[in-house]
Amino acid sequence: NSLLYLGIAYVKDDQLRNGIAAWNRFLDVGATRQVREVRRLLTLLSIAESHLFAHESLSPNGASGSDSASRRQLAALYYNDLSAEKGLRSVQKSLAAMMLSDFAQVDGLTVVTRLQMEAFLSEMGFPRTGLVETARVAAIGPHLGAEFLLYGTLSTLLKDLRVNTTIALASTGAVKGTFLSAESLDRFYVLQKKVVFSVIERLGYRLPDRTQGHLDPPHTTNFNAFLHFGRGLDALDEGEWEVAKVFFEKAVDEDSGFDLAREALDTCPTGIGIAYEPIVRMGMDPRSRKLVADRMEEIVDGLTAFPR
């Protein structure tokens, strides 16, 4: 239980990243109920840390001036929805989550997480859809501390889903490469893997057979599960925890083997009793940090009293 209270101490001392590290270590040693609750608390700390990341990245001495050792190789924006009905918002988020999950398995390829990018766009004042006009991409990259920026468009043609992907140098916006991928909607999972492997190849990474084997299987082949997962991510990003949980449950009901959706369901911070805004601001605002840390300490006290 010392790691639980160490995490709280770090949070109170405005050391969110150390708090996250302490609680992640606790996941290996805690009792079942403790681990389950701490994973949900970690989601809140991850959201808070993401906004702190965005705040620091946009500061005058932010990521653009950081040393190369802390730089990430890749940041990915949501693909812009060009469909006539503008109905691909759920696709945008689920596609991004799947792609980033795959990229994170490539040795040497570090990524800006989806939560970090979501927070970054919010801090820059972009719409909650996360959409960024191509002309403004060059204004984003230098702040992220990444080498490459991935962005593009989504569109539909008859029953096909079309993804146009651009890889650019984040520091200047100069285009390194662009390619078009298309598949029928019911083969969205094939399209997602096509994009991932094409990006990895164009960035010059060679995949060992073991990594290739991990990346080959689709996250899900169920289109409804794919959409529900994206809707859950959208609700999570809005701080609507209960709504997010419902969509993640629907995704898992559609496909019990959809690991990303199950992970999101297991870590969805429902019932914790902490509002979204204090979470977002806790890395920058002492009052918000105290409010959240005090509530988290109450939860930790309960977990240590009844660990199972």
C-alpha cells in the first residue's frame, strides 16, 4: 500500500508523472479490487497529465526546445472527415486509437498518445472534433516535440472507406510522403492495417517477425464494435464517463475479443465522483489539484481498508 500513498504524495506535490509511475508499479503487487480501482484512477491522471503535456508543449520553452532524448518520433492527428454527411467522427477516434496502439509496439518508434493529442488540440482552441485544416498543420508540429506528423482525410465512395494519409516533418510541415488506401466499409480492419504498415515502411522501420506477428491480427472485425468504441472514446474525451462506459460495453458485447475496447471499459472512471474540469486543470491549477488529490486519497483510504 505504500505505492498507493506515494502516488497520492506525488500528485499533491504537483508531480503527476511520478504519481502515474508509482501507481503503475502498484498494478503488479496490489490486490484485485485495489488494482481495478487504481486503473480507473490512472485514467484520470493520464487525462490530467495529457493536458499538462499540452500546456508545457505550448509554453515558450516547451517541446520545440526540448532535448532530442525526450523527443517522440511520431504524432498523429485525427483524419479529417470529408464525407458528405460528416458521419465519420466515431471512425476518426477508433482508427486513431488502433493505429497508435500498433505504432507503440514498434521498437524505437515513440508516439504522442491519443490523449495527449486530444488535450493538445483542446489547449490550442481547435474544435472538440479534433479536426485540423491542412493549412494549420505547420503551426502544430513544432510544439509537439515529434519528428514526424501524421494526418489525412477520411471519405466514403459508395460502400468504400477511403483514407488519404500524409506524413510530414513536424518541425516545418514539409511533406515526406502521401498515399491513398481504400477498402469496403466491412473490411475497415484491413484498411487500418494497410495504413499502419505503409506508415511504418515509409518511416524506414523494419519489423522483426515477432513484431509483425503481433501487429497482423485485427483489433476487431466487427464494424458495430468499431463504431461503439469510437463513440466511447468521444464521450471519454468530453468527460462523460457513464456514457463512455455504455458504449465500451456495447463494443465488448459485439466483440468479446476486442481488447482495446475491453481495456477502455475496465479503466473507464465511472462512479469516482470527480468532475472533468478539475481533472483537466489539476496540472496547472493548485485548487483543482487539491480537490482531485483529496478525493483520490479518500478512495485510496477505502482501498487500503478493504483491499479485496
